[in-house]
Amino acid sequence: MKILTALSGILLALGGGFCYMYQAYAFSSLAFVMGVIMFLAGILCIAAYLVSGKAQRLPDTMLVESIVTILFGFAVLNNQVNDTMVSIFFGAWLTLAGASRLSQSVAISRYNPKEWVRVLPLAAICTLLGTIMMMPTLVSTINALILVGAAFILDGLSQLIYSMYMQDSTDHERAIEAASRAQAKLEAAKEKNAQQQKLRSMDEAERQAALAQEREKKREAKDRAKEAKRIAKEERRNARRDLEKTLELTEEEVADIVRLTDSEFTEPEEAPAPEQSMYPTFRKPTDIPSLRAASVIPEEEQEAEKKPDVSFTAINLAEIEESTPEVSFEAVVLPDIELKSSDRDPVDRGQIMKEINRELKPEEAATYTPLSLEELVAEPMKTHTNQEADNTRFTNTFVFNWDDDSPLKDI
């Protein structure tokens, strides 16, 4: 049924494209083609409705829309539609198709509550455009075939979208589940409404007690759900652990495996020597020394390495405690004493004193700059006053007056 509905939508969309291709012609010249397209589209939709069966029957609006499309197509085939009433005629047809698609989208929401809204926009646009086409004062300046082409394209696209989300034979169980969920939601809403009415009829103390009891029930239900989730997780873990168990073999199976293994690794019998040939042949080497065997140390050598031949005597503590230990050191050999001046010439004291008492020449004397008064005295000079406050000081102030006749003037 989905394929038949999609074919119907494709035919209608192609009819809209045909109108756009020949929009410069009059509608009477295209009436036969458009009538055939509407007639075939209606027959395909009726066939989709009949194929749907009794268990997952399509909405009855699908049958009504298909019958109306066939009747309108029959009228177009008989040239009953004039050029002046084209927009009104196809506007009525598009309005009916858009309204039918709105009801079909609501029917989709019963078994597919998430995607039914996708059918709604084009259905609303078809209804609105059909209503506008039935108002000649609004569309009198627009070419009639452009409006007819738009009506056919929109109706065909809406049928294609509806065919994507219509109920299929495999969705019968989902429809039943959706109906049961809707019924459960309705019963839950009724129960909640009754509980609220009951709470309103109670006084404050009874209401608080009832609310506390309700919260306790919710907490217990939450704990039960958590415990059930934990148990299910533990069961899945145990099932996975059972699958991962190692295969256990019996003793007989182990003996069979050992026997088969020994038989496979027995030395093959020597094959008879091949006949000598005039051509060189390759012979597989047999006595190949093994590096691994050479690297293995014999057991005797390993035992010898493990037990080194070391001989020593134990200490006798009684002998040490009874006897006096003898302490002896090696003799120390000291070097001969040798004076440092023994290998030098004697020193002439007179020459040294003469060098010390020698008078220095002026050019040999070191040049220096005498210190100034400011460098000698860091504090500024103060004049002596006879005030009583100065006499009470703990220290005295000394004033140096440098006269011209002072012997220290040249220093």
C-alpha cells in the first residue's frame, strides 16, 4: 500500500510539472492529460486502501479523497471545466485533499507519536492554497495553469510524505502497543485526578499524612526498580561468565590427546636411497649442531657452581676469653732529620742591617697626598658658646685652632 500511494503522489507531481511546461497554452488543450492523471491517481489510492486489509485499515478519509479525485478527473475528461473556473475547481479539490491529509496525520499519531508532525506542514499548505484559489479576486492576475501546477505538485508531495509514515502490516503490533500506552496514560490521569480530589476533601493533617505515605510508596517503588536492575545486571554478568568458562577434559580425553600427540611426533622410517642421477640434487642436512643444546650447562657443572669450595675455621670464643690477646704493630721507620738551611749559603747579618739603615733618596720616597680637614673630621665644626645648655652636656666639644705658628700646620 505504501508503493501504491507513492506512485499516486509521483503521478500528481508529474502532472504539475506538465502544467508548468505548457503554461502558455489554454487549459482545454491540456484537459485530457490532466484528467487521465487524476483518474489514475484516484484508482491507485483506492487500491492502497483495499490492500491495507481489516487489521491495519487506512483512514476512511483516504477512500473519500480517492473517490473525489476520480470524480473530478472524470469531469475534466468530459471538458466540463472552463478556463474561467479552473482556479475555483482545482482549489476545491486541493482544499479537500489538504483537509484529508490533516486527518491522516492525526491517524498516524496513534501508532507513531514522534513522526506524525512531519505530514502536517504540507497538509496545512495544501488547505491554505486551495482556499486562496477559490477566491477569484486574489488570483485573477496569476496564470491559471501555474496555480494548477502548484496544486498538483503540493498534493503529490504530501501523498509521498504520507506514504513514508503510513501504517504498514509490520506495524500492527506497534499500533496495539501505542493504543495500550494511550489507555494506560488515560487511566493514570484519571487516577491522579481522583487522588487530587480526595486530597482536597481532607484536612491539613490528613493531607500531610497521605502525602507522606505517597512519598514512601514512590521511594519503595524506586528501590525495587533499582534492585531489579541490579539483579538483571548480575544475571547478565553470570551468563557471560558461564560462556567464558574453560573447557574441562576428562582423564580419558587427556590420555587420547597424549597418545595422538606421541604418534604424530614419532621418528619417520628411513626412506630408501634414491637412485643416482646425473643432475645435482639437494639433500636435506641431518646432523646439524644445536646452539640451544650447546648453551645448556650440564648438571654437574651447575652443582659445582652452586657449591663453591670454600674452607674456613670457626672462631673459638672460649680461647679468646681465657688468653690475653697479643697486640703487635709493625715498626715505624722515621726519615732522617734534615735542616732546610743545610743546603744554603750562610746569611750575612751586617749586609742586612746596612740595607735597613740605608737612607732613601727623594726620588725613591713614595709620593702621597695628605688628608684634608674634612676627611679627618666627619662632623661639622661648632663654635664655642657660653650657654648653660652646652655646659650640661656629658661630653665636651673640642675645637682645634690651627695657628700659623703651630708645628702641626705642615702635616
